Amino acid sequence: MVEARPPIINARRELGRGRRMLSDVATLLLWVGWILLWIPALHTLREAHRLNVDWGLAAQEAVDTITPISLTHSALLVLGTCALLLLWGLLPNRKPAVPKTETLEEESLRLQVPRQELQDGRDSRICVVHHDDDGAINSIEHRQ
């Protein structure tokens, strides 16, 4: 049975330490900015709760008295977030090392399998690899 994989791709382990730290710091700063945007509403709700005002009235009062952030601050937040995401995308990616390709002869020697048997297995549509208890290949059976 095939093990089900989660639908979310998590390549965090493949990132370098510096890039992971930068990602964590950027995420933290964006969350702090989001929380700071809610502080005026939370202060108003806390004050209404302290005065024992009905919760519905307190919520309405909070919505009515919240001073929206200025257009300048809004623009700075949007542009700052865009700039941060653009800079994040420009960070150099660490390219994985390209594995050295083996010739058929080298692979045949490494696997200790006759060269022709290995070639026939590669050329076939279906191939069955027989191995021993230690994982060493005993033979390759090819089927068309």
C-alpha cells in the first residue's frame, strides 16, 4: 500500500540555515505587524469590557471608534511587504549538486551485474530485479 503524503509541500529541510533564519524573521515581523494593526481595536474592546458594557454594544463601539491607520502608513505597509517578498525571491537559491553520471560499465561493476543483463533491463518495459537478503542484486529479468 502506498503511504499517503500530505498535500502541502514542505521543503524547509532543503533550505540553508541562513535562508531558514531569514524566512523565520520575516514571518515573525509580518505577524508582529498584523498584531499591531489590531491593537487599537483590542484596547477599545478591553476598555468596554472593563466598563461592563454589553458585548454587542462594546463591539459596535470598538468598530465605531477605531481610528483607521493613515493612508501613508497603509501604503508603507503594502509597499514594505511587497519589497520584502521581492527581495526574498531574489535571494540566491542553492542549486543541488548534479550527480555524476555513470557509464554502463561503471554501473555494471558497481552493482556486480553482467553488462548485457543491465542493458537488457534498461531497454525492457518491465524488469524484475532479484536480490539476496543483503540487498545485492542476483539477476535482472527483463520482460517485453
